[in-house]
Amino acid sequence: MSAQTLVFETTHHALWSEEVARELRLGVEGVPAPSAARAGCDLALAVLEDDLEDLIAALRERGIAFRVFEPRTA
């Protein structure tokens, strides 16, 4: 199963997002933020594709800032 990566500008938002995901029983794992993401925080969340929309909706509802990291392929 594939995953998407969410990146954050603050550690607070990354940890809060992980907490929200766990409360909702969504498939996430804390991972190092990809250097190419140029995020303000070194922590990211790998999110199962099936859970991505639910997590995005929950984070927006709570006002948690994030972005979905889209790696560029050449």
C-alpha cells in the first residue's frame, strides 16, 4: 500500500497531527521530513493513501498547517 508524506513548519503541528491521526485510528508513521520538502520541521508524517483525505479534513478542521509533499520526478 502506498503512502503520502505530510510536512510541517513546526514540530508542534507535526506532533499534533500525529495525535489527531492516532485518535482517528488512521494509518500514519512519523518519519524524517525529506530534505527536498524544505519544511521548517524535520518531522513528517507518512500517511496511507486510503487515510489521506480523512486526515487532511481533520487537520483543516483543527486549523493545523501542513502541506502534502509531492516529490519531483525527472
